[in-house]
Amino acid sequence: MDTQNLIDMANRIGDFFESMPDHDEALTGVADHIRRFWEPRMRRALLAALDEAPGVNGADGIELSGFVREALVRHREQLTPAAASTV
């Protein structure tokens, strides 16, 4: 999974929602979009990138925007995919 591409996509989603007048609603919008439209392994990779280097540029110089970072941290529980059941 290309983490730099995921970060870039998340930042573009953040750019759209950041223009909303209500900051909390905008953060929720970012998280909701990622939860609804990204498959679980994409969300896991994005959250892992957040954990691995919370303030460092990626290999290609792409860094999560502060706005997207705030959305991921605030809504992490809803973004974390459920563990696969082994029934």
C-alpha cells in the first residue's frame, strides 16, 4: 500500500472539508468520508502512518495536514476497522 498516496488523498479530502464554517463538523466530515469510502486496509495504513511519524515528513515530503491529523486523532475509534471474526 502506497502510504504517501494515502496521505495525499487524505489531505485533499481535508482541503475540501476545512473550508466549512463549523470546525467540528468539518473534522467529522473528514473522518466520515474516510470511514465510508476507504477500505479497512487503507484506513489501517493511514492510522499506522499517523502513529509511526506523527510530525515527520514522509519519504516523498508529503505530510498529513494538521487539520487531517486532528480529524484522525479525534475520530480514531470510528476509523479503526473492526477485527475480522474467526467464526
